[in-house]
Amino acid sequence: MPARHPDTGTLPRPRPLLTQNRELKAIGVWNWSLPAWAGRLSDGRTFNTCPSAGICRHVCYARQGTYLWPVVRAKHQANLTFVLDDLPGWETAMSREVEAKKFRGAWVRVHDAGDFFSDDYLNAWQRICAAHTDIRFYAYTKEVERFRRLVEPEPPANFLWVYSYGGTQDSALDPAVDRVADVFPDEQAIIDAGWSSQEASDLLAVLGPSLVGIPANRIRAFLKTMAGRRFSQWQAEEDTHRRARRERRTGQAGASHASAA
Ligand code: SF4
């Protein structure tokens, strides 16, 4: 674990905050990331950056491959530690960073992994967006209720988002009204469903047609687990099973109360 500052006790802050891989560089996008889903920081604290993740966590792209490299994990954990320990300081640092000339006219993808896990954190991003109108920000999110409440009434004009299926709030989505993204087994399945693939550019998720198809990662174990289903379909099945289990439990509890009465 990196050494804490002798006076303040804080861990060194990550710099830069935004990064860019080859794929994102080609389309002028910078990236901010947290560790995916749930885990433990190097100082022992537990976290959950995707509180509304559903079945997606079983095939999460950000919990395998290069995301597990120590240097990548350490960077994502340092990002999260900064947000958790000092949200105002992080907001100031992010605001300062995006003021650099190279970000003018650029896009920032908020979260390669992770999600808007709290109201305060989402509001901090909204303030950053509103203060930097020469940059465009976009995000995938499963935080439907939080966005309905905090963003939808008055979104910053330069903040675009797409709701992504595979979360515990899927049933609140309406594809006739909402911009939605679904993961499909492959490109052909996207075409067959009449949706539009974002494979050519991640920006199509927010700039293309509003039914956004994402082809699944070609990871054999993931494809096997998906078993030919779309995330929306798999999550709906999971929701049905969970409801049935709950009803069975409630029924059993009711029966034992009745027999004890
Ligand atoms: S919301 Fe995204 S990052 Fe979080 S567990 Fe699901 S797929 Fe992974």
C-alpha cells in the first residue's frame, strides 16, 4: 500500500485523473474509471461502486483481463479512494485537469467501470459538466432512479447518458422513451432485433439511434453464462426468480405464523 502523508494521513492522489487507451484516442475520448462493482480497498475498506448492478456483474468486462493487472487495479483504487476520502478535493482536481487545452472540444467518458454510486458523487459530476461547457461528457448507467431524480429534471446540456440493461432497476426503463443499451450475444442478434450497434464507435451509445446494441465480449466463459440471452432478457428472468423466491419465503412465513397462532 502506498505511504500516507505524515501530517494529513492521506494517501497520495492519482494524477492524471483521466486516461486514454488507443481505441478511445482514435475517437477523441478521455476516460475516468473506478474499480468495478464490489471489493476491498488496499486499506481494508469495502466498497460497491455499482449498487444497481444485476446480472451484469457475472460477466463484467471490468473484472477480468487487463483490469486485474496490479498497476491498473491500483490506479482505479486510487481514483476511488480520492473520491471517498475527499469528494470536494477530487471535484477541484478534476475541474482543474479538464481545463487543460487538450480537453477543449473533447469527450470524457465518465466510468469505464463503476457507476454513479451516490447522490453526492453524481452531483459533483453534474457541477463539473456545467462548469465546462466546451467539453462533452457521457456515461452508461444503471442508476435509473438516481438519474430520474437528480439529472433528468435539468441535465447539463453537455452531459449525455444511456441507461444500460442488466441492472436491478431494469423494470423502470421504457425503451419507447429512454435511451437504452443492451448487451447482445453478437452483432447478428443486434441486427435481428432491429437495434443499432455501437461497435464502430463508443460515442454511438449517446449520439446514434436510441436503442443501442452492444455485442458481448468474446470471452468463452461469459458467452456460456449468457446462454444466447440479451442482458435485458437475462435480468428479467433473474427478477422473476427472485420474486418467486420471495413469495415462497413470505408464504412459508405466513403459514408458520398461522400454525403458531
Ligand atoms: S455496472 Fe458495469 S462495471 Fe459495474 S458490475 Fe456491471 S458491468 Fe461491471
